[in-house]
Amino acid sequence: MIQFLLDHQLCSEEHLDPNLTVLQYLRERRNRRGTKEGCGSGDCGACTVVLGELASRDDGAQGLRYRSVNACLTFIASLHGKQLITVEDLKQQGRLHSVQQAMVDCHGSQCGFCTPGFVMSLFALQKNCPGADTPAIQEALGGNLCRCTGYRPIMDAAAQACAAPAQDSFDTREAATVAQLQAIAAQGPGELSSPAGHCQIPTSLASLAQAYAADPQARLFAGGTDLALEVTQQHRPLASMIYVGQVPELREITSSADVLTLGAAAPLTDCYAALATDYPDFGALLHRFASLQVRNQGTLGGNIGNASPIGDAPPLLLALGASLVLRQGEEQRTLPLEDFYLDYRITARRPGEFIEAVRVPRPSAGAWFRAYKVSKRLDDDISAVCAAFNVTVENGRVSQARIAYGGMAAIPKRALACEAALLGQPWANASVEAACQALAQDFTPLSDLRASSQYRLLVAQNLLRKCLIETHTPDLPTRVAAHV
């Protein structure tokens, strides 16, 4: 059985098909039609809802954290132990919520189809960022599309709603909501079972390891932002699933003097704050990774584990020398990320083994890191080429180089010939040109709908040249989110 709050109402579900999305559950089982189905793939934001979950406050007590998510990409099991808030829940004693009233006052709704999704994104923004400035508003609304092109009044509505937020029922009932969610958490693991499939929801690392060892064919998911598309768009229902988002150890982010350790199920939103401090370019690229709704659910472990050759994070992690903590039952091993990828969608993960954490070395003295993503759109788009450069120059010569690319081969991989051409050489035009030619030994890219082979190779070379120019000219204007 799973338990969650729908607004403030306790819901218990036991025999639902775990392939059901929150969008389908709301519209088909709860007759809540305010949550719209637009693209069905997490691009338009019409299905945006907000999840409230327990989070530690600065004083050590537990409070609520609100996250906007795409209901079309969220499996129903993900609701266990959380509060689900939809546009129908915002009415305050028969009156519009302040974010709804702001949309009315500023004429932010035109055809109205996208309005509920915008309202829910505004609700989360108001809760998380009172007094939000223009960049914060743009980020919060970046995953919501208005096909009537009415963004200016919606931006005005966001500014009004966040300028001086009025207390609402969610504020006054926070203590009661926290107590309800704590009571659900105290009951331990959840489970869904139906003739169509089965989903386990372990709540500890040990129980996850045991469950996966017993059923190594089960599909693991935390955010499920990629996995859900197999079900909803490829029509391939999953018979066995394990939701790992309730395992606290997998959501932890810790740091030491040498290593930043990111739990495999930590949302990208949380990883952003940690990585951006050490590596601003990594933070800038994560900021472009997808919409905020997707980053609130998607995880670094999932981006690595699905082994896509065009995943954005793996090239950066390869260049930084990251390693994976893998667990199988009670056994744990550490594997360099460059040894994890074997072939297209094939990894070194053993049956019943899962990614527990990602370990990223902290910056070392004298090294600098640059990352670039080339895509047709600046935000929320798949890259044609993604490049990362981790280089140390001592006395004018390259003493260390780790260079990696995504989109250039069947797997994200290091450019070893390119690195060899740079080592020991001056960090200068002649050496970089030689390294650019060596890239042709490292990669023979494919042509597809995003880019031709020749284009990819030329872009890969040009990104290395760009890196040289920028590191030789540190006073260049700030780059726009590592975009070319």
C-alpha cells in the first residue's frame, strides 16, 4: 500500500497499476481535470503539480519543501509519503489564491489551457522564493509553454504574487501536514501490486539492496523522467519496478576536503547547488539540463545509469575523474566512471547491482574546468555535442589533461589521443591545433537528425579552441550558461 496526502486528505492506494502516472490518476481516478495533458513528455508544463515533502530546516526541525513536477512523467508510487497539490486545492475559503488572483489582475490567461500549469509553478515559486527577481521567475516558468505568446503578463503576475505573499491554508496547516507525513514515514516501506505490475518502495539502503538482489530484472527509478516515457510513449508497461526515492542514504549530499559525494537519487536541483560551488561551468550546464520541473525529479544517478551517449552529465564527470559507488547486496565497490560504460546502453553494472553514489573530486590547485553544450535551443534541449575540459597548466605547459565528449560516440568517453597531444606541450595555439587533429583519432561520430558527422567533429574541435581563447583571456564577458 502507498499513502500520501491529496491536499490535506489522506489517501491510501494498494491495487493500482504502478505504470499509472500521476496525470492519469488525477484525471481518470480522481476526476481532477485542471491538470492538463499537453505534450505528454515533460516539455510543455501543462500538467504541472506541486509535491510537498519533509525537509530539515536550519533549526533542525522538519518542515515542508515544495517542488513543481510534471505529472505526466511521475509514476504514482512516487507520491508515497508526500503531499500532492493540484490547482483545485488552491482556493482559499471560496476565494482565489493570491497566485491565481495575480493571473487575473495581470491578464495572464488567454486561451487558458496552460494556465493551471503556470499557476502551480507560480505557487511553488511563491513558497520557495518570496520576493523573486526576474531571473528566478524566468527559471521557475521556463518549463511552462504559453502557445498564445502571452509571457509578459504572466511575468507580471509572478512578480505580483511573489512581492508580498499572503499567508494561506498551506502555511497555517504546515505543522499538521508535517505530522501527517511523519506518520506515513513511520509506517515504513510501501508497495503497489496489480495484475499489470508490481512496485516495491524500500525505505533503507539495506532493504533496497535485498529487494533488487531478489529481483534483478526490476526497473529502478527515482525521478523516472526518462523511464516514464517508455510506458507513456513507447507503450511498454513495466512488470516489476522499485522506487528508490524514499531511501534517505541515496538522497544525501556530503563533502570532505577532497571529495564531493552525491547520492544517486538526489534531485538535480539539489546537486546543482553543490556542484556549482566547486565547478561553476557544471552548475551552468545543469541549469540548462531541462526545465525546473524535470530537475526537481531527475537525478544524477539516473542520468548516468541510463547510459545514453548524449547524457549531459557523464562527459563532465568523466573529465573531473568521477567514480561510482556501486552496491550489490551487502557488497560495495568503487568504479571509475570511465570503466562503467562498455558499449551503447551497456554498462559494467552487475545483475542486482545499483549506483549508490557519485564521487566527484574537489578542485585541485592550478586546475581549471570548462564545459560546453551545443544544442538547437539554449534551454531544455538535447545536445548535439557536449564537451568538458579539465586542464592543469604549470610553467606554461600542460601537466594534466582530462577531456571528454558526449554525442560523439556510442558512449560518453574521454578523448585520449587529444589528451596525449596536449600533455607536456605549451598551452598555446600550435599545441591545441595538434590536439584538434588528434580528435579525429578519438571519434568517428554518427550523423543523425541533430547533426552530421562532419559537423560534430568540427564543433568538438572548435570547443577546444574556444576553451583556449577563454582561459587565455580571463576578462572575457561572462559566457551565457556555457552555451555556444
